[in-house]
Amino acid sequence: MERISVKSIFLFLSICLACTFANGSSPKKTYIVQMDKWAKPDVFTGYGQWYSSLIKSVVFQQEQERESAEEERVIYSYQTAFHGVSAQLTEDEVQRLQKQHGVLAVFPETIYKLHTTRSPMFLGLYKKEAENLWGEKLYSNNVVVGVLDTGIWPESPSFNDTGMAAVPGNWKGACETGRGFAKHHCNKKIVGARMFYHGYEAASGKIREVEEYKSPRDQDGHGTHTAATVAGSPVRQANLFGYAYGTARGMAPGARIAVYKVCWTGGCFSSDILSAVDRAVADGVNVLSISLGGGVSSYARDSLSIATFGAMEMGVFVSCSAGNGGPDPISLTNVSPWIATVGASTMDRDFPATVKLGTGKTITGASLYKGTRNLQKQYPLIYVGNSSSGPTPSSLCLEGTLDRRAVAGKIVICDRGISPRVQKGQVVKDAGGVGMILSNTAANGEELVADSHLLPAVAVGETAGNSIKNYVSGGRNPTATLAFLGTKTGIRPSPVVAAFSSRGPNFLTLEILKPDFVAPGVNILAAWTGDLGPSSLPTDQRRTNFNILSGTSMSCPHVSGIAALLKARHPDWSPAAIKSALMTTSYVHDNTFRSLKDAATRTNSTSYDHGAGHINPVKAANPGLIYDISPQDYFDFLCTQDLEPDQLAVFAKFSNRTCKHAISNPGDLNYPAISMIFPEDTRVSAVTIRRTVTNVGPPVSSYHVAITEFKGATVKLEPTRLNFTRKNQRLSYKITFTRKERQTAPEFGHMIWKDGNHKVRSPIIVTWLTPV
């Protein structure tokens, strides 16, 4: 290939830039503009007309003349959970727009990423006492869960509406149509299906409809899986090629599903997500399930945070995935206190597979391989890397890095990381390898995630992987066999915090503990698209009704479904009350009655890993006490976050809220967890935090408290007993932490209010900031 000189490239770019400036235009990008709804001039009959006029006012006349009549700058108009507009603008136009009356904020478009059975039984939903507790609400209710994702595969048996009552009369949703999706695909289970693509098309060009469904139909599988996890109807004999055989059902099989397709092959764009949240709230959803994230921005710069604040004001519970950035600390997304931020944990089910080395040593791993080829005899074993150094492109089995002459006919050891796990197997297969051992690195520790590989493959933990690599590097003619052992339940210990689950602390506000809790998110069986194989690789020609996936994308819909159940049982509970019930009843022990473990390290996890603990739906239905938080309380919390008046205004769109200063510091938000910060100023010897609990248990009840002792601080709680005389009575208490001895790391503990029947547990974290 002829080389192109740097001088030629520079000349080409210079000509392009000159042409651009000669044309007098700069590139347009999508921006989200938040408006003050109260500032609309009377001359405009509606908000949409006002927004359109405002956008046109910042576009120079010569630019308007140059643009075709068909080119519309406005992409979406938002009028429910968020007030404003998204539009295509240049940087100069944005600067002019920011000076206009009524404009609160302008955000650039953000691309969000998806955070890619036995779990109902594991959560105790189908034990006899639990079914008696939930009653008919488990199988039939009018709670609607809005799922923002990649769409839905409506033919899946998980969306069968047999036996369901008519669609609620107050439901305002619609069934939008397009290629592969007609009106009849909605039913009493799928009560709404909409699509949002204008932001995506503005950034990426028109959707190629021959390659992608421009309709609510799901060809990715992710949205079908999450929707079925939330509220899938019971399906007997569900399985993936024989794995996880049993009855698949969602957390709330009686709830309704409203689909909002916001993710396309090129990603999920914030303007589309905002429009979906806005529309879902207007449609009348009770719960929003959002298994995607886009990093952390300040509250006033995070469009999803602002939109979900509006949803919360309207009484909608919002559940979001925490992200798959673990085990790195400070890797969370979706950390706003009005959002339920969900981490991932394992269940007591596994899919064991073994590696038997030529020495006779057997190592246990995991796999979902189900093919005609089993490696029952010893095959040559190869590792194209150096066990004493870090991973390399070839040891990671990245595409195009394996030499067929070296790996053909052999089992190849591949390091986990960079590329999808199943894709590594395809690379090995293309290079002539007969099998793969997928070895965890330090980033994944001992966590085992099973995959539906296209060739015989076994995933092993870091320790086992290093052992196999040492065998290969130190022995002559190393060999191995691979065997696949099906499904095993009763795994101990479980649950365990998944290594990939994003971790705290929440550096946006240290006083707000995130994640809030963990839920099943590893090896989850649920419905799948009919358009893609279970590995999601284009070469995978297999088709199945169900698939097994892992990620906080899977744990989020577990919480969304449980929230739907709680809403059906307690229709008067606020979103904060539902989250409180889930947090204060969460547990922090596994099925061996020891502390929860971290899959990455096999040591005890902390509240930065598991939040308040692992959800316990049955206990959450009757928590005894709740920590309720009103929209004004959340706004007063924002008033402690050093936001400018115009930044606070973006959260005051419905009620013209003002700071009432009901709380003096962020730690006084009535959150179910307590994260206490000793400031840098060592002259501050004590910090007091206040909380208020509401009695939702027996009218007459008395609670006493037990609290952890801390090395670095003494703790005084007043009062130490709460005596209730009526239902919904509110009582307050305060906790004073006094410095004793500065600690170099956070201390973790808890506080439990007990009445003999209920245990209301709040995690406590004590942190010392470095003195200045």
C-alpha cells in the first residue's frame, strides 16, 4: 500500500477547514435544552411552539436560507418529567441560546451503554408463606413497569397474557408499529410499545431498516431479557440447551410491561432516553427499569438525573443498574439519591465444567457450552503469552492475533478482558483451535461467568488460570480435556457480590451510600430474541427462546419487579418508602451464615460493594419502619450541594421549589443508610446526624436499638427507644459521632431497630477526610 505523507494529510485537512470556514458553517451536534416552563410568553399557545421559535431565533438568517426546508432542528419536545427540547445546534448557536430568557441549562448529547429461572425461588417469592403474603397481587395487578432498553420480542411465551385482566382504564400508553411489529403484538401483558430514535439518527444517520428493526421489536435480546425478568409470565420447561431447566417467570408475573425502545446498534442516546422517560411518565407507568448508564456527572449536568427527579415527583419508582465497572472502586453510575442503584450478586445455581490436566489434576470452572463435540481425550494445550507478565493481544485472543500454525488442533488458554468472552472462543475456532480455557485476570479474580460458547470452552478463576499457565510453561507436551457437567443448585457460599458489579464510594456525595443494594445478576435465565443466537455473535446460527446473561443489567430488573410487587401491595407508598423497605430488610450474610463475600477477592465485601445488602422481597413487604423522603426533601438535599441558583432551577420545574433549608448538610437527608464524614478541620470534634422513621407496622409497637462500636469514634444515639401508638406515626432520633482516634480507612458497621418481629437495619460508614 502506498504511504501517505504527513504533509499531504495536513494539506488535505487545511483545505477541508478552509472550505468549512468559507461556507460559514460549523458542524451541528445534538444538545438538550432545559426550559423554565413558567417563563413561556403568552404570545405562544403551547410549549412546543415556544421551543421551536426559540431555536429558530438563534440560527442566523443566512443559515436558515442555506438549510433545506425539510431540515428540522428540533428533535424532541419534552413536557412531563422534563421540560425543554433537544435540537441540532452549532457551538455558536448554543452560546447564543444560553443567553435567552427561560433557558435553564444546555447539555450535550450523551451516549449510554447497556449494562449487560431460579432467581424468584432464590429470593423466596414462591415459598408457601410468601405466596400467602403477596396473595393475588403476585399473579394479577395493574402496576405498569416501563422498560427502557432495546425493545421486545413479543412472540416469547414469557409475554403470554392468558388469564390477565383487562388493561387498566387509566393507562395512556400506545402500541406503535413498524417493521416486524404490529398492533396485535401488544396485549394485556405488553400494554405499550414505543420507539425513540430521532436523537440516534441525528447523530448517526438514518437507521438502515433492512438491517435493523425501526420498530419496538428487539433484535439485540437485551430488552427482551430485562422485560421478562421484571414481569415475565410463568413458562414451564424453560432452559438454554438443557441448562437451568425449570419454570421461568419474572419477579412480578402479574404486572404489565410498557416497552420504550431507546437503544440501537450504535448506542443509547440521552435525547432519546429523556423523551422515553418523559413519555413513560405521561403514559402512567408506576415503575421505570433502566439497565444502562453513561458515567457520572454533577446532578445538574446529568440529564437522566434531572428527568428521573421529575419521575420521582410524579410518584414513579426508578431502578437503574449500578454499572459493570467493578471491582474498581468509584466505578458507579446512576448515583442520584432518588434512584435505586442496583449492584449484582450470584445465586446458588452454577453451571460447572472441568479442566483435567495431563498430570491428572482436575480444575473446576463454568460453561454453557452445548455442542456435538466434547473433548474427552487429552488434547495439546497452549498459552500464547507469558505467565510472568501481563496479558498481551495474543494471550487475550483478540481478533487476528492467533497463528493457525501454532494453535490448530489445540486447546488454547485465553486471558479475559478487552473483547467479549464468547468472541475469544470464535477467534480460537477460526484459527483451528479445538477448545478454549478462559482465564480470569486480577481484574475478575475468582468470579465465574458462564457463556454459551461456539466451541468447547471452560471459564476458570484467576488462581486456577495461573496454575494452568504454570503447567503449560513448565511441562513437556502439556495436555488437557474439557468436560461439561450441566446445572448444579445449592451452591455455597451464595450470594456473593459479582466481581464486575460497580463499587462505591459515591464521590459525587460521600454522605449518600451507593450502590443501594445488590440483587441476582449472574447467570440469569430469561426470554431472548428470535433474531440472534445466544452468544450474540453474527456467526451463531443457533436460536433459542431463552438465554442466560450476566450483568447489573440483569440485577436492575429484579429490583424493578420487586418494586412493582411492593407497589401493588402498598399503593400508597412513595418511591422512597419502597426503596427504604428494600434497603432496611436486606441481608449481609450468605447461605453459610457468614458475611457476604466479594467474588473478586474472596474476602468479606463492604457496604461500598453491596450497599445495604442483598434484597429480601418477603421481608420488604412488611418492614416495620420506613425512612420516607418527599420531593421537597430531595430538593433541600440539592441545596446542600453547592449548586448555583440556575442549576437548582432545573429541579424546580413542577412546583417552583425553593430551598427551605430543612436539612443543614447532605448527611441529614432521611436516607436509610448513614455515611458519616469527619471533615478535614480537626477542630470539629463531633458530627450529629438526624433521621425520622414512619411506623408502617402494628399501630402500637416499641423499638429498641443496637449499634456497632467503632474504633475511631464514640456513638451516642438519642433516644434509644421509639414508642409508637398509631400507624403512620413519625418519630425522630439523632446520632452523634465524636472523634476518638483517626482511622486511615473507612469503618463499616450498622444500626438495627428491633421490636421483636422486625429488624430495621441501616448500614453505617464512618470516614475521616485528610486534614488540610
